[in-house]
Amino acid sequence: MSTHQISPFGSIDFGATGIKAKLQNASFFLATMKGTCFMNREAGWLPPIDELSEAAKVQYTADVVELLQNNIEGLTVEEVTFQEDSEKAIIYPFVKVVFDNG
């Protein structure tokens, strides 16, 4: 098993394959607001706007886990932490994931 840290920030490598491609896809999901992908309106998640409470973090942890584990084969979420931007009133997820090599 291999462990990786992903965030909604990063660049696109058009030649990515294997685990690197899956990590890139996970990062894309975290950076994408639901309803903004033309061919797949369900792709992405709805980050909390103007809600930085611990209750919001619990709800959005569940949303991030469901999003990634349902859309990326072989990925298991180990931990979700958040970085807050209180000026913009938004939180950004940082996710520790494990890939099953089998």
C-alpha cells in the first residue's frame, strides 16, 4: 500500500498514468465545485461557504470521503484535515489517502 497527501491545488500533467493519474484526478475532484463540469454535473463537491464551524468540517469530511472513494478505484481515505481562509470564509480539504496495490 502507498500513502499520499492530496489537496485541491496543483498543476495538470497530461501524461500522468497509474497512481499519479489517480492522485491528479482526486485533486481535480477537490478543486471542482459540484455542477461546474459540463459533461458531469455531479463531479466535485460543495465546499462550505461562510461556514467554518467544526460541525461543517464533520459534514464535509464525510462528503470528501464519499466523493473520493466512490470515484477513484483503489483509493481509501485515511484522514481529512482542513485549512481555513477566514478572509474568504472557506475551508480547503487536505486528504491523506492510501492506494491498494493489489
